[in-house]
Amino acid sequence: MAQPSPSYTVALHLEVPASQAAVAKLVSTASAQGAVVTGVDVADPVGDSLVVDLTVDVRDSVHRRELVDELSKQDGVTVLNVGDSTFLAHVGGKIEVNARTPIHNRRDLSRVYTPGVARVCKAIYDHPERARMLTIKKNTVAVVTDGTAVLGLGDIGPAAAMPVMEGKAVLFKQFGDVDAWPVALDTKDPEEIIAICKAIAPAYGGINLEDIAAPKCFDIEARLREELDIPVFHDDQHGTAIVTLAALINALKVVDKKIEDVRIVLSGVGAAGSAIAKLLMAHGARDIVGYGRTGALSATDTEGMNPHRKWLAEHTNPRQVTGSLKEGLKGADVFIGVSSGNILEPEDLAVMNDKAIVFAMANPTPEVDPTGAAEHAAVVATGRSDYPNQINNVLAFPGLFRGLLDEGISDISVDLLRAAAVGIASVIEDEELSPVYIIPGAFDTRVAKAVADAVRHMNAARQEVTE
């Protein structure tokens, strides 16, 4: 069963009898229902009654309704209002535009706007490269989606995808000091998406493709990388791959194994799975077997596969393994899941090798229960914040784009992705590593700088080679 989470924080506005016992019973009732009480505040004492704000974390909407029903049954308790803190945080959106140059008088106005701005326009017209310095292009990324592969929700469309894109923009600013803006497109046509991105590119220093379904996401990214002079990054692919490699680098140190020696089982061969496999192979992995809904991918059976899945089938699975995911776990050292929740039982992991590593990254429900998995694996990681070792893309993209924008890099090579992963992993010193601490936390302020520095060093090394 899922645990109560801050994503389901409920603010209950209640009228109760004016007694300590009545307030205490609110807390005990909520706790007995499995909610986590995070705040009790008396909002308005009125005669024989109190208005109390009770803040709790619950599991989901059903749990919230059950809690409200139970509280309503108490003598003298009236539920005045039920507020959802997550929805309240989204009212009016999560981002806004702030002016970096204040306008206090006519002199300011003449510089920021007409007539002074015409001089800057003319300078960019004469020297187009100056747009990177004299406009928001210096520090702004477009977060582009068509809403076809949003989180675990699937094809929900561009409007419903906006809260995720806004959240992404907040993370860019919070962790990398990169300005980002959502661009939600009301089209699923790859050619239209490519054309729109090319049309808006003059205003942006980079493009972050987000929640675009496979396989079209591969072609969109490839075309835009080829045809634009700004960096194009598909976070669902390469952001996930970077943080996965970073976590694996440190997990392998914990269990004293080498990436070239381990057998890796990969559940999920869409955008994220394909990128993970390619990056792990670039870092030395030799034995990866990918599993889709029909079982192991193999070069012996590629009929009907799209080109991207076919490439994966032909370049992985060197032992030509066949069969189901559960069968493939036998003798494996590493399980990486970017697929669906609850597809494995903890006992299924018992056939893996000693000192097994399990990354169950499906969100919000991991492929296998993390607590149960820990009984069979030496290291367990998830994509969730309520378990140790959260593998979270926020560790990668803010620092990556910080480095890309600062260096003016447009070509995001595999070596650069590897450098970013090594940068994340290096934040934790070897002596600090443990089975429950293989990757930095999302709020570790060292991470974005480490990734940006890795990008800068990689760019400097590349320039030395070409000079």
C-alpha cells in the first residue's frame, strides 16, 4: 500500500467543541485512519466552538474522502472546508515573468524601450551572434511538449501537460538559475512539432523536449539537433540515462563490481530505456538485456520493430537470451526498471546474483516494492522521494543546461552525457557511499555546479583536441 505523501496534503477547516479533548480526538482519529498529521492550528475561537485547521498527508483521493467521513462522524464536528494543498499551489500557475531591468523614470524607459532599444536591435541585425548576449537567449530554455507521454498518465494533451511543464520551469530556475518557459503544442504531428521548434528557436538558448511519446520523440530530437544551432535535449531519454548511470557508478562501488562484468536486466525499452542502454554501453557495459511487453529483445527476432527498438535488439543481449522478464532475472547483477508498477514480486529477485542492484524507477508505483526488494538486493533505488536513493532527473538537466548555455554548446555528445553522470556521482565521496546513499539528494546544492563544471571541462578538452 502507498504511504501518505506531501503530494496529497489536505487542509481541513473544521468547527469543533471548544475543548482540548475534542482537538486531541481530531488528531487521534486522523492517525488511526493512516494519515500523517503535519499541523493543528486554532483559526478562530468562537464561544463554545473552535475553528481548527488540521493539515494532514494522505495516500490518495479515496483516503482523503475516508478521513473526511470519519471526522464528520465525531460529535460536534462540522467540516467547513476541504482544501487540497497541491491544487492550491497550482492556482494561477507556478511561474511568472519578472523584469530584470527596473523602470523608474523616463530615462530608464528610453533605454529599456524606445528609442534606445532600436540601437540594440540594429546591433543584433548587423551581428546575429550578439543575440546570445543581448537577449533572453543567453539564459532561456523552451520546455516543449505535445502532451502525449506525460508522467505515468500517457496521452493527456497539451493543456493537461502544462502543470508538469511549469514545474519543470521552476526546477530549471531553482537548481540551475536557468530561465525556462513552457511551450505546449496542440499538435501530435512530428513535422509540425519540428517546424514550430525551428520557428521559435531565435528566442531561446536551448530546447528541452518533454513528455513526447516514443518513437516519434527520437526522430524529432534527431532532426532538431541536426537543423538548429542551439542545444536540443530530450529529458525523458537522456536526463533519465544520466542519473541512472550516475547512480549505477556509485552502486557498483558499494557492491565492488565493475560495469563491464555485470549482467544488466532492463525493463522498459521506450525512450528512457533505449537511452539508458546506449549510455551504459558507452560507459563500458557489455551485457544488457532489454525487456518489453513480449519478453526479451533479441537480434534473432526483429520483425515489425521500429528502427529504434530494432537497433536496441541488434546491439544488446549478446547471449541471445529469450523468455520473460522474471526468467531473465536469474543470474543478473543489476535490474533497471523504467516500465510499469508492480510487475514483479520481491521474491522474484531472489534468483539474482549476490549483492544485486535494483533500480525500480517507475513512478508513482515502482516495478517492485522497494521494502521487499531490500530483502533480496544489496542496493535498492527508486524514482520516489519517500525511499532512499531517489533517481531524479532534477539532478541532471538544470546543471547540464547551465553548462551548455554558459559555454555556448549546441552539440550534446554521448561523451558529454557521460561526463554529466560522472559529475553527479562524484558529488559523493567514496568513503561516504553506502547502500542507502549512492546518489545525491535533489536539494544538494553541489550537484548543478558539478554537472555544469563537467560540461565546461568536457568542452575545454574537446577544443584542445580540435586546435
